[in-house]
Amino acid sequence: MKTTENKKGFSLIEVLLVIVIMATLLGIASTYYSNSQVRADISSQAANIVHYLRLAQSGAASGLNDSDRGVHFDETGYTLFEGSIYDEDDLKNVRKELPETMTISDISLQGGDDVVFSKSNGETDNYGTITLSSAAIGRDIPIAINSIGTINY
């Protein structure tokens, strides 16, 4: 009489195959998640920069402290300042650093790295474009400021 063995369970190869498939899917998902986070961060930072530009413009146009207002840009961040000339040691400055995944890669403004809005009408002679970049996702967001202070991105 023949006896048949009833095997139950998984072989080592089956278990290893499932582990490899799960690790691959986890790697793909984590890469997608981190890229989507950087995409959200760069859009958020562009909106923050526009917010600070508009804050400087409205402060100048309203005559707040009877002073011009501006935003200074450099590769790692931007600074809201009061007056017609940026002074990095001024205690009233408000500095915002960019996340490590992005930079301001191109500053093409009339007159340097600052956008200064006039206290009389909120217009600027420092119009041009700055570009917010993320090498991690290969995305650039240009932010354009025209002479009457309109900001587009």
C-alpha cells in the first residue's frame, strides 16, 4: 500500500521570492513618496516666496513705517527687509532658509539680488526673474516680477 505524504507550508525559495518582491515594491513606493514630497515642497516654497514679495510690496505701498520694503535672494534662501538697501545685520530682517533639496538657481533682477518696492506706490525698479530649482526632481519654477510689482509663477 502506498502512503502519500501531505506536505504543508512554504519552501525556502517561495519565502525568499516573496521577500524580494516586497522589498522591490517598498523601494519603489519610498522613492515615489520622497519625490512627491519634494514636488510638494517646491510648490509650497514658490508660494512662500510670492507671499513674501507681496508682503513687502503691500507694506511699502501702504507706507508702513514710511519706508521702502524689499526681499533679498541668495542661493539658500530669502530675506524680507525694511528700507531701500539690504543690510544682513538688521535685526528686523525676516530670513527664510530653503530646504536642502532646493536652491534659488538663477537670480536675474535689475540691480542685483534684491527686489525693493517703493513706499510711494509699491512699484519696483528691480524687476526680473528668480528661479527656484530642485535637482532631486529636475524641476524649476521661475518667478517673474514686473516693474509695477505684478508677480507671476
